[in-house]
Amino acid sequence: MTDTAFKPRVFSGIQPSGGLTLGNYLGAMKRFVSMQAEPFETIYCMVDLHAITVWQNPTELRDNTRELCAGFIASGIDPEVSTLFNQSQVPEHTQLAWIFNTVARMGWLSRMTQFKDKAGKNKEAVSVGLFAYPALMAADILIYHATHVPVGEDQKQHLELTRDIATKFNHDYKVNFFPITEPVIEGAGTRVMSLRDGLKKMSKSDPSDMSRINLTDSPEQINLKIQKARTDSAGLPSELSGLEGRPEAINLVNIYASLSDISVERVLNEVGGTSFSEFKKTLSELAVSKLSPISKEMSRLTKETTEIDRILGRGAERARAIASPILKKTYEIIGMIQ
Ligand code: AMP
Ligand code: TRP
């Protein structure tokens, strides 16, 4: 249930850690675009402080942040309507994150699957920031009193932790100050899988470039990757039950449904009975027609560094105007003298 005491406000973030994938686009960006309407106010952030929880080359971080900003705009985020900025330029995020480090419990953070996956067997050697990552993410959201957070399925646990932090803060200080945020995880694109392995998430960090479609890929690359995508030997079913236990088939059908904004059932209605080679041709054409305009606009905008930096600078100012009074009030609640 949405907390009605708060203004409907959307916040979400993407790490500028190099390259946007079809997973980012279908799982996150597309929803970011569609939420830019009444009653919502929308705030979207390039979370550079999250990116540096694992090593980032400084030159690449700068380029990736600009490219990500270009990707937001090319996908349909209007910087006049939405506030677009990079996290490090609004210090209130880290100030609130410190407070949340004192609210979140070691046990809560230790249970985060993303931390366990990223740290692997190497828990002693990863940064403290990688462990504290979800408390900063909660601060990103709650420093704006955001009520809705569109994300892909993999962020669900972090959003539950954000709710836990808000609940504990409100309870400990006997206030109703932070909203209990609603995750927005909807549609066929919330979990786009690797094109090489239907059980693995499509990710910019996968060593194989053939496993993902990048928003910067040319039509030829998109075509090749879809033609080479792993499938099983059966054809396409006309009913949902025919996809059971077929992760690669489910993935391609989900991608088709999400790209064309229709239900999986309708896709199967249309393509049931055809072979994968035929379906892959249609899917390629669809993917190229949807992604090419974004890719072209993104590469044009990425070169306009002055304009991108101006948009980010103005976005940070707008963001601070909301964040600063919320931090001030938080300090008051805690008993800090200013
Ligand atoms: P990241 O690139 O990890 O910062 O993720 C940014 C956003 O994209 C988050 O909302 C993720 O949940 C979403 N996302 C990333 N990869 C995928 C994927 N393979 N399928 C669906 N959503 C994804
Ligand atoms: N952790 C998110 C990811 O990797 C990125 C992120 C940081 C985020 N802060 C956020 C997403 C706040 C939504 C809201 O995908």
C-alpha cells in the first residue's frame, strides 16, 4: 500500500559502471520513461558513489557517467520534466547514508544476496562500501521521501531493506517521517536473462559480449546476437504452459513481449507453432527498430559534453533543493544541533 501522507515521487538510479544493456532498458529505463506523468514527480540518478564500491578507472567513470546521462535522454527521459543528476554532486545522499549505517543492522546487510554474489569467497578483500551499499541506496531514495521506485527484479531485496530502515527509524524516533517505499517491478522485462544462458541475468559485467545486447550495438550486432542466442530444439508453443522448464525460450518471448508492450500470452498467440529461426528474425527486426533510434541519439548526445554537464549540474541543484530540508529535519529528529 502506498503511504498517502507523502507526495507521489519516483526515484531510481543506475550505476555508471560501463554500458547500458537491454536488461537495463526493459527492466528499468522504459518504466522510468512511462512514469514521467501525473501524479508523479520523477528523479533519476547516475549512482557514481555506488559504482566505486568496486574499482572504476577515473577517466572511464567520467565518460560512463556522461554516456549514461545520454542514454537516459535518448531513451525518452526529458530533463525538463525529470531531475537528472549524478549522486556525488548531492552530498545529502552520503550524509543520510551515514545515519542509515547506524540504523541498519549487520545481520540485515549480511543477508543481501547481491553482496554475497559480488563478494563471493573474497569477503575479507572487498571494500567496506560494497557491504554498506544498500544503506546508501536507502538514503538515495529516502532523502527525497520517494514513494515509488521502479527497478528490475534483482533489486527487490534492497528495496525491502529500504522499507526496513524507514520503519526502524520511524519506530526508534517515534515519528512518521520516512515513507515506506513501493517497489515498481512489473511486466515481462523485469528479469532479462543472458542470451547464452537462460538461468543467468543479462549483465554488463558478463565476460561474453554475445550474452547481452548493448544499447550501443549496431543493427548488425543485434541481429547476430539474436541469431546466435541459445534456444532448445522444440518450436514455439501457443500456450504459456508450453514454456515451462525452457528458460532460453521464456527469455526470448519475454524480450519480445516487453519490447512490443504486449502480454506474453498475446505473443504466443501470434507466434505459436513457428520455428525459432523464424521467430528470431521477427525479434531481430523488432529489436533493431526499437533500439537503433536510441543508439543513434545516444552516440550523438554523448559527444555534447558541455550540454550533458549543464543538464547534470542543473539536475543536482534541483535535487539539493528537495534533499536539503529533509536532511535538516532528520538532524533535528535525531537531536543534532545545527
Ligand atoms: P545496474 O546496471 O546494476 O545499475 O542496474 C540498473 C537498473 O537496471 C536496475 O533497476 C536493475 O534492476 C535493472 N537491470 C539490470 N540488469 C537487468 C536485467 N538483466 N533485467 C532486468 N532489469 C535489469
Ligand atoms: N543498486 C541499484 C542497481 O545496481 C542502483 C541504485 C542505487 C538504485 N541507488 C538506487 C536503484 C536507488 C533504485 C533506487 O541496480
